[in-house]
Amino acid sequence: MTIAHHPDEELLAAYAAGALDLGQRVAIATHLAACESCRGWIRAMEQVGGALISDMAPTALAEGALA
Ligand SMILES: [Zn+2]
């Protein structure tokens, strides 16, 4: 099967950031299961996000943040 359409980068970035609703996440996850190119793009975005978080100064959690 040849994949002819890929989600745009804005949608993939929102997926990597966990910012999509359930229907969008399911649609993107289904695409990713068959598309190595987009999986690679997601991995790169997750690595960028991880690097940004690791460079942030530690901050105390707000009262009740774990509730
Ligand atoms: Zn793709």
C-alpha cells in the first residue's frame, strides 16, 4: 500500500504535544501505524519537546496539582 496523503506538520506537532481531541488522536495514530515517515517526524518532535523540558528550571507543583 502506498500512502498518498500525510497529516500536515501542524497536526503532527499537536499530536506530539498531546493537544488533539480523541477523534484526531485516533486518526493520527492509525496513520502512524502505517507511515514510517510520519513516525520519524513524531519522534523528532518528541525529542525536541524532551530537550526543552530537560532544559527548564525545576518548579514546585501548585497546591493540588496531583489531584
Ligand atoms: Zn505519513
